Amino acid sequence: MQHLEEKFQAKIDAEIKIEPKDWMPERYRKTLIRQISQHAHSEIVGMLPEGNWITRAPSLRRKLALLAKVQDEAGHGLYLYSACETLGVSRDELLEQLHTGEAKYSSIFNYPTLTWADMGVVGWLVDGAAIMNQVPLCRCSYGPYARAMVRVCKEESFHQRQGYEILLTLSKGTEAQKRMLQDAIDRWWWPALMMFGPSDKDSKHTLQSMKWKIKRFTNDELRQKFVDVCAEQVKLLNATLPDPDLKWNEERGHYDFGAINWEEFWQVVKGNGPCNKERVEARRKAYAEGAWVREAAMAHAEKRRQRQATATAQSA
């Protein structure tokens, strides 16, 4: 076993992708299932806070763009569930874990979207943080996950630009629109910083995931990079980030920023956020109401299989 693990690590160190039929340590497989399924769940649950604004978008152009974005998120979930299934776990099992609360998804999607400005801030901050997390995953050591992330990241970059364009428009609007913009930034900034996960000293999985090259950067490294980018981008919106401690540190070459409320983060992770129960219940309801579609698809597939079997037998 030790010899197999040494060969496995040597393959990873040589930047050779691990494929589904390759030997892998059980811990590596379980780590990937946890991370990829959490990512897939986040894409699917993430459709909910935006979906309720499709009918209320302020123009046909905005409606079409938001509809396309939500559709993209469904596709991302499909890619990721498919990648996870290559590790020997069924989609039904993954969804059961989500519906029972055993599996987690990104804490950010347990916050409500109260105004149209939230659609812009979700695109700018939430999708921006997602891109910061996900671009390094294109070089993940597990092949199916890395390849899925290439397309996901291309589409997420569109989502971020869409969100920022909404905010730019609001920043040039009425005083009420400018206040709505600032209010949305104030509510979403700190939850967006929490998207990168707990601080490095409290992260149980980071060191091993980096050794296996599932992750390429630590949570705190990615969070710092995100702050540095957003602190400059917010200036173009004539808005501010809600952090009195935010300031450029010449010696570090980075922005210093204030302390994150980790108690809030852990409460949301444990299921006590503003919308936790609402989000999970919506997914359970959708799964139950979609049972007839799954049954019809299975019946159709079985009918096609029988038809092909009969045709094969007749031609033999």
C-alpha cells in the first residue's frame, strides 16, 4: 500500500492527471467527493436567490441575461455531479446528502436577495469570489474535475461582467439607485469574504488538499487576492467597501482588512443562516415534484433499449 501511495504522489508531483480508473488512496477519493459535491450543490442552490428576480428584472435585456445565467448554473451543477459520479458515487446518493443536510454548500447562498442591486453584487462579488477559487481548480490533479472547471470558469467570467455592468449602470443613476447599490455592497461584502472558507489555521483539509494538488492556494491567500482586486474595482462604482480597517499596506504590497465574523460563518454552515431552511426545502420540493420527469426518462430509456435489443436479435 505504501508503495502505491508513493507512486500516486510521484504522479501528482509530476503534474500527471489522475483519471477515474487509476489507483488512488481512499482519502483522496473521499476528499474529492466532498469538495466536488459541495461545489455541485452550491451551483444548484445558487440558482434560487437569483431565480426569484427573473420576473422582476427591469428590462427584457436584463431578464434574458439573468435567465441565461441561471441556466448556466444548472449546467455547472450537471458537469460537477457527472465528475463526482466518476468517483463511484451515485447522483441520487449525492442529492440525498444535500436534502438531509449531511452535505454542505457555499454559505453565501443562505442570504436573501432583497433588491435588484443584489443581482449586480452577486455577479460582481459572489461570482468574482467563485472565479478566484475556481480558476486554480482548472489545474486540479483529478482530470474530470479539472476539465469541467475550464468551461465553468469561462461562463463564470461572463456572470461577473454581467453583475459589474449592472452596478456601473446603477452608479450613474438616481440617488435612490446609488443608495441601493451601496446597501447591497454593505450586505454582501463580508459573506463574500467567507466564501473562501475558514482561515488557514482553522482549515482541516487545506494542507492535504494542497499536497495532492486538488487545491493550489490556501483559503487566506485567495481571500487576500480577492480583497486586493475588489478594493480597486469599487472605486469605479463611486462606492465603498464596509470595512473601516481597509487600507493599502505599502510594505506588504496588499490591502489590510478587518476581522471576519467567524461566529456568523459557522452559524450559517451549521444551518442557522437567514435562508438555510428555505433553500434546502426548495431543493427537496423540486426533487419531489420532478420525480415524474425522472421516471418518464427512465421508461423511455428502457423502451429504447428493448427496441434496440429486438432489432439486434432480428438481424442476427
